[in-house]
Amino acid sequence: MMRIAVIGGGVIGLTTAYALVRQGHQVELIEKRDQVALETSFANGGQLSYRYVSPLADAGVPLQALGWMLKGDQAPLRFRPRMSMQQWRWCVRFLLACRRSTNKRNGAHLLRLALHSQQVLRGWREQDGLDGFAWRANGKLVIYRSRASLDKAAMGLSDDGNQQLLDADQCAATEPALQPLVDALQGGIYSPGDEVADCHLFCRRLLERLSQSPNFRLHSGQTVDALRREHGRVRAVRLGHDELAVDHLVIAAGAASVALLRPLGIELPIYPLKGYSLTMPLGDQAGIPDTNVTDYDNKVVYARLGDKLRVAAMVDIGGWDASLDQGRIGMLQDLASKTFPAAGDYRGAVQWAGLRPATPEGTPLLGAAGIDNLWLNVGHGSLGFTLACGSADVLCGLIGQQRSVIALDGLSLAS
């Protein structure tokens, strides 16, 4: 049995801890907040988009972004330049990744990990009886208002029968709540195998299961002051006046991972992309989408989570502040009310903002960090919930010196 510390109590850290405990290891989970899953995992989009995993960086995005900059709060992507070399280095790498060939290659890496993640979550649900987090296999429909966007998406359609190209009427037939919008649609792509769940509830259920194991301990409300390194290995994690000795250490602290590793000479190519969401009780049942819906051209996602509707959107590239921007919230309310006007009172919805830890290429950093017993599980961007279970399973195998069940090309710090 190895003693393994995991820093980060969001969905990435909790799934990592769960996978490790399942394999018989002793796990110390360290979370700076008093409770788990209070940051990026708290109110994300809720969609488990296993088939639709295209990175943000793509051909045409830089030109689109120039136009969006003129729209201010109305833009799906907003860039606010800072006096920060880290931001500018990230942006340069992002621009270099905005090629169709690069997007296609990185999309394939993400798809490989996403499909494995779906299998792992299925195993945990069926073998462990893990439930109670509003999980459903309800499919995902990406709708397109622009013919150019639809044609571009259709070129990347998988040929395995797991995605279907639909016209506007077929979109409305698949998701009846879209009927009032049918004249504004060019078509859509439907992935019937995609799923939905409440990420925060999922994290709470994982913690409940972990807390029943004698091999698990949660250190909540604990700030990591330093990582003690000796003879090429991390020997301990310093928490205030205490030190926690470790055999292995996993960094799964989202955007905060950057500052954690910098003293060890490790620079992670991660920058926080701020996103927003609304959560409201269900209103008119006929006006609420039952299928996961992504409004591609407006970059808004809709997910029905039990008795709530989650609406999430937007990317702000401009710093480390997770506070609410009422201009952005107002834009999201307006877009949602025009798309599904009968769904409920968007003005009364619970508002949230969070920082998604993203690499320029859109692929996470999974595996060795360059120090013998130090491991990375970071940089999942907007796909953290989708990729969490698969990433945890892969990393657990690597720590146990097993061969990875999937190819890790493009999914590591060395890639």
C-alpha cells in the first residue's frame, strides 16, 4: 500500500482519490476550501459530452475573436489583456494551435480519453452502485444557426454511427422544446450516447464513498505552503506547521496548480478561462429541453439536472478573478430567454462564475511531471467533468506502474 496525497478537492481530485482507494492505496486529499467542489466543479455545464470534444483553438477563431472584441459583454469569447507574461505566452500558443489540422489532432486525443472516461463512469455506477447525482443518458444536440458553422462541423462528423447530422425540422423532432426556434436553425449534430449529471452532487457522492474507507482522509480548509523535495523526489507536503509525508503526490488543483509547481521549477502552460452559469428550478415542462443542447454559435449549453435547468456559457481570458460580472450574466439571461423562453425565470436563477484551467491546445496534462513521484492531472478546461473518471483511471494505473489503457500521445506535459 502506498501513501498518496492528492492536492485539489474538485471533480478531478476526487475521482483521482476514488480510483486510487479502489486500488487499495492510502489517500490523503487536500482541499483549501472547507468543503469539496466549491469552485470550478460547483455549477459547471453538467453535460458529459463524450462525443463532442473539439478544442476551443481552431481555424478561424482568431478572426472571430477580433469581431467579438467589438461586442464587449455580448461576445461569446472576451479577451482582456493584462501585464502578464503568462497570459501572453498562453495566447501565443493558443494562436499557434488555431489550425484545422491541430484542432483535429487534439480533438482525437480528447475523444480517446473521453470515451474511456465514459466506460470508467459506467463501471463505477454498475459495479460500485454509485448514484444519486442526477445522471441520465439523454443525448446531446448541438444546434447551428449559421450554415458555415454547420458545414464546418459536418466535415468532422464521425463515421461510426454515433453522431447524426440533422436538419432544422429533425432538430425540433429530436428536442421538441426547440420548435419555436426552428426557423432560426440551419441544422444540428446529435450524439445519442452522451449523458448529463450534476457535477457537484457527483463530487459529494464520491466523498461519501471515500469517507467510508479507512484508507482515505480529507484535509479540508488546508492551504499547501510548500512541497518539500529531496534527492529528486517530493518527500512531504507542508500544511501550516505540519508536514504530510508522501510516497507519491498528485497535483489536481486546477488553475492553482501553476503556483504550486513554480517553486519546483515546473511551469505549467495553464491559464484560467472564466465561465458563467445560471441554475433555476424547472418551469413549464414543455418549454424545457430534455436533451442536452449546445447552441454552437452563441457558445451556450443547456442541461436538465433533476429538477433544475443549468445554463452555462462564455469564455473570458483575462485574469484570475472568479467574481460575477453582471454584464456577462445579463447577456446569458438574454440569450437563454430567447432560446427557451418558456423554461422559467432566468432573472431569478442562481448565478455563478468559475475558472476553467485550460491549456492552449485544449488537451489536459496527465501523467509524469518530471520529478520521480510527482504526477499531474490538470488542464481539462471546460471538459473536466467529462474527462475526470478516465483521467483518474489512467493516472492510477501509471502510479501503479501499469501500462496505460489508452495512448497518451498529446495528453502529457512532455507532448
